[in-house]
Amino acid sequence: MSTSIPQTMQRIVLAARPQGAPKATDFRLESIDMPEPGPGEFLVKTLWLSLDPYMRGRMDDSKSYAASIAIDAPMEGGCVGEVIASNHPKFAVGDFVEDRLGWQSHAISKGQGVRKLDPSIAPLSTAVGVLGMPGITAYVGLNTHGRPKSGETLVVGAATGAVGSLVGQLAKAQGLRVVGVAGGAEKCTYAVEQLGFDACLDHRAAEDASALRSQLAQACPDGVDIYFENVGGKTLEAVLPLMNVHGRIPVCGMIGWYNAGALGGSISSGPNIMPKVWRTILVNRLSVQGFIITDHYDQFPNFLKEVSALIAQGKVVYRESIAEGLESAPQAFMKLLEGGNFGKQLVAVSPDPTR
Amino acid sequence: MSTSIPQTMQRIVLAARPQGAPKATDFRLESIDMPEPGPGEFLVKTLWLSLDPYMRGRMDDSKSYAASIAIDAPMEGGCVGEVIASNHPKFAVGDFVEDRLGWQSHAISKGQGVRKLDPSIAPLSTAVGVLGMPGITAYVGLNTHGRPKSGETLVVGAATGAVGSLVGQLAKAQGLRVVGVAGGAEKCTYAVEQLGFDACLDHRAAEDASALRSQLAQACPDGVDIYFENVGGKTLEAVLPLMNVHGRIPVCGMIGWYNAGALGGSISSGPNIMPKVWRTILVNRLSVQGFIITDHYDQFPNFLKEVSALIAQGKVVYRESIAEGLESAPQAFMKLLEGGNFGKQLVAVSPDPTR
């Protein structure tokens, strides 16, 4: 199923560091000569590029949990690809792999940290979604840091996103009450009807944090034991006062603040809610635990086994939002940061031959 | 050593809820008839009243980790007292006890949660200080939530206070580098020369959080692994950017924000530092753990044994700041909230016959 190798490849580089929300001119599509794999290397054609909120942090020139992307360097990202040329003993032409190829149509790999995929087990695209980085983020954040107990109540933002949707479904499978927060009525309906959440609130319909808090209070009559934090902003402000004693807040993201420069270290406007937050942590003896999934890849085999089984049993469903063509990646990414995606955001870079 | 029982007793009640910093008119000294112990009760004469920052929270009319003090009710507080009349089978006249008698010269007790004290083991006043609630707060916060490892760096605010001074000394005994933050040069000198801290910075001499951060960065060349949070405010802002990956922040108080109404739930002025704080928690995978010492009294026997031994060995020293007479309590408390105390703040309510 391999095709002849074209003479050029395309990639999207960081043209400028965004001020606030990224715009089209912060990215540049380039054509370059197709690289050739050296000894011990192989050439991969990208099928699926994953777009994830953390990428916004990489565009800023400040310390994050990984280095910044340099200006004129390709945007980074996890991908599913097909090996189309190989000098590597363990990767053959036709192999499907999950690798960090970046926003590129093709890339050279040495095989380090590359995972081979079997398309008969699950659709290839899930390797960067529900069975990939977002999936294990949900799994570790919920189980290791959330410490869920049957009968407790969990709140998760970005409820229909790649991470939030799995957090909620895994929590439901463990007997928790699950309340999502999402942007728009359509997503909220999906969270309840398809994902099985007990309730889902539309933060866009709530005037402010206080209005959202009133709705959450109604949806969480026994308070909130776990707030899975992936959004920050208004949702955080609304949930905090509802936290129960000994509640847990795993923190894996804060998309609501990324464009405000939060990962760049600048300060957002509005009143200083910090004393209030610190007070809630103290009075309610909360555990707030930041985590980065790359610290926890030792749990990958267990995660894969458990979540694959739940998918097979129909207890976990997932939804993909697909942008067509590498050139659509910047627009799709900007939309993602505004919550415009509905489900795991992918870019179909080349046709998936197994689909 | 008991004396005849007077016909009246004195107490200080909450006259009004403070707006911001408490003022003298928020308290009222009253004389009332001396109560008589009923069956199974005993009458205690207060020797030492402990003044602690948490009391500020009790003065506000909002949910804290304990109920508010009602208007016209006596201020609450831990005390050391002497039993002067008893109908209780286990407490005899002449016994010394630690009890929550409140800001009162005398009180009736039923013996619940009352600890008998042996003045030959340690001075009685330590039962509300280094060997009492502040002491176990330091012990549990450091060991259970701070999880110290030899060679790590710890920062603690209010470094010469009842909690901070023991946190630092216990950490030193476990081989950590200890850097304190305190108000004024005299306290800083004491922290280094008497408490054995590696360094202590004067937050009053630092123009702002940024200036304090520069000094802390110099004093903590390997970053900060544990920030024992008992002050909030400028110190928190200065320390956060210095936290190492997998750092721990036990949160037991935030005196720097109490008068700003933080425990009353209002919002302090200044820019919203919350996105920055949340970002640091995420990027550096911090554990932030609020705790209330009453959840951890099962550790009291171990605490008492270990810290008593360290005091006997001269590895832990403590300092008391004594205000004379119950009537001086409001003034001493207001001063405490401004950092005007130097060491554990006590009120000598009646002469300690063992002193």
C-alpha cells in the first residue's frame, strides 16, 4: 500500500510568537526537499496530526514543561504515520506508527519512543486520542491524582474534548456522579446523551462565574469531590466554592487562560481571586496536584488494556473533529483554543489506508 | 497552691465583626458572676491564653473550618489552666490542664478533649506553643504534607512565629537547607543565630514581591522543594517562581491575607495572580495541600515524644512573647496580625505557680 515518494514535503513552522490568541500569520506553510533516511532511520508519511491545547504553551518564549518551539522551526505534535522508507531494523515499509512528527507531511525518525500500531485493534487515529496522550492524561489524572470513590461527584470542563470526555466516562464507570461543563448546547446534549454524564452545563449560556456556580450547585447537590482541571478561568472560579472537604483537584491544563498568556507567565486582568482560592484550599483541605503526563508513561500498558476493553464493551465512546489537509492545521488549532472543536481535534494529513 | 475563688470572672467577647484589621472596639471586656461547676464538671482558672492567627477567621461571619464566634460570645482560644474546683472524678483541684477555655479568666469544663499537663516535663506554657497546637501543625505540615528529604530546600514565612520556627528547626534536623522569611532585621538575625536557619530574609526591607524573589533566589541556589505556607501575600508570590519540579506546598494559613478579608471570602486588590499560580502548579507538578491540624491529632503522641526529645537535646528552641493580663489580649492579637509579636504570642492571664 505504499506509494512512490514525492520529491518535496510540506511543513508548518512557527513564523512569529503570538501575542494573545494565535493568528494565521504566526504560522507559515513551507515546501522543502523530501529528506532521505540515513542509517538506522526511517521516513514516515503523516496520516493523522493531533492538535492539543498544550501546543499553545510551546509557542511562547518562556519556561514551560518542555522547551519552546524556535522561530522558523516546525510546530511540534503527536502523529500517526506510515513508514514509507526504512533503514531501521525494527521498522518496515508499511508499518503504522505513533510518533512526534510535528506539523509535517513527512518526517525522519530514529525509532526512539515510537510505538507501532495494529490497525486491527483500534482505528489508527485513536493512537493520538482516546488511546493516546489525551487518554492517558484522563486516566492518570482521574485515578492517580483524583482518587475517585464510588458515590462521589466529579466536575470536568471541556467535557466533550479529548481529555474531558474520557475523564467523565471513566468516572461514570467507577460509580461517580459526573457533571461536565462545555461550550454550547449541542456539546452539553452530547455529553449527557452519548457520554452518559449526569449533567452538563453550558458555560457560554452562563453570564459569569457566579451564574455558572449557581447552576453547578444545583447539578451537584452533594458538592464536588473531584474537580478535574483542564480549563481554568470561569469554570474554576465557579467550581471552587462547591468543593467538599478533602476534595482533589488534578491540574493538567488551563485552556481558558492560555491565550491570556498564562503559560507565558503574564498576568490576566480581573480581580485577584488568589486569596479566595488559597482560602478554599486551606479551609476545605484540598489537594491540588499539577501533573504532566510524560511523568507517568509507566502506566501506559495498564491504561491501554483497561480503556481498550471499555471501548470494546461500548462503555467508552469517543468523537473526532477532523480538519482536512496539513494546511488547515493553523485554523483548526486557533478554533480549538476557542473551544470551536467538538471532540478530539485531528488533522487528516494524508489518507488513512485503513479507514 | 489553690486560692480562694473570687465572686466574679472576666472575659473578652466579640463586640462587632471587624472590617479589615480588627480594632479595639471589636472586643469588649466583661465581668460576670463566677460560674459553679455542676456534676461531672470542674472550674479552671486560666494561666496562659494562646493567641493564634486562625482566630481572625473565627471573627468573620462566613464558613471557615469551624463555626464563627457569635456576637457577644467570648473569643475562643486554647489555654493552660489550673483546676480550682472540681466535681469531676478525673480532674482534681491543683491539676494543670490544656483546654479551649477561650479569652476568659475562668471557665467551666466537662473534661472532654482536655489534656493534663505535668509541669516537671516542660514549662506549662509550651502546651499551647511548641508542644501544643502550633507545634503539631508544624510537625504534620512538614512531615506528612511536605515530605522532606535530606538535601532539599525549604522556605517558611513567619519564620520566628510559633509554627514557622518549629518547621525550620525540624527541617534542619532532617538535613534540609532552611530559608526563613520574617518581618524585621531582629527576627531574621534570631532565625539564623538562634534557630539555626541557613538564611532569613526581611520582607519589610524588600520593596515588593519581585525584590523579595531576587533575594530568595540567591538564598536558594538549588530552588525550593518545600514552601511551608502560613503567610500568603508577598511571600507566596516571591517563592512560587522558585519552586522546583515536584515541589510541595502544605497550606496551613495565610496571615498576610487575613485582614484583607480572605477568610471572609472577599477579594483582595491587585492584579489577578491566579493564572500564574495555576501555571506554576501545572508546569512544575506541584502538590498543594491544605490541612487543618484537628484532622491529624492521631499524630499527637508521636509529635510530643519526638519534639520533647529535640527540646531536651537543645535541637529545638522556642521563644515566647508575653502580654500581661487578660485585658491586654485584644491589643496583643491586633499586633500579632501585623507581625508585631516575636515568638509564640501568649497572654499571662493569672500567675503561673510553676514559673
